[in-house]
Amino acid sequence: MVYKVIITDLASADLEDHFHIISSDSESHAKNWLSEALEKIASLSEYPLRNMISPESSEVGAELRDLLHYSHRIFYQVDDVAGTVTVVRVWHSARRNLAEKDIKSE
């Protein structure tokens, strides 16, 4: 089964923010980081259950999985019935653990 990958507005904003932070040191590094992040996200269309359930799932109240990308964690949810993978956040590993408030858009 091929899943449709959806990137939430929060995750898109995270990607953009991290790109700008990295580009302040090196624009070429930032472009590579973003390109590789998008490739990893796209790869979730096949076998999205390959990654473990994140420990933050109990805090968030939803089953989240995460995919590592350098010092970032790409958090996503899988809906087998709808055939979708929803990327909810791209979170720097040095930050505190993801909480429920972090995946709710205001």
C-alpha cells in the first residue's frame, strides 16, 4: 500500500525555520538539509510503520512515530484506514520533549 503523505502547517513552518537557522551558517548546508528532510518525509509513503512509536505518544495522547534527520526528529502519524501519513512536527532533539500543545495549531 502506498500512503499519501501530508505535511501540516506546523511541520512546514518547522522546516522553514530550521532551514533559515542552518542557512545563517551555510546556505548550501541548509539546502542539503532541507532536500534530505523532504526525501525522508516522502519515503514515508512506503512502510511508514518501520519506525518505532515515540515515547512522546503518551504525553501527546496520540500514536506518534518519529524519523531521525541529523539532530531533528520528524514526528508523524499513520492512518491505515485513510492511507495517510501526516507529518505533525520537525523537532530539534535538543528541545524539551514534544507535548500535546506542540501539535495543536492555534
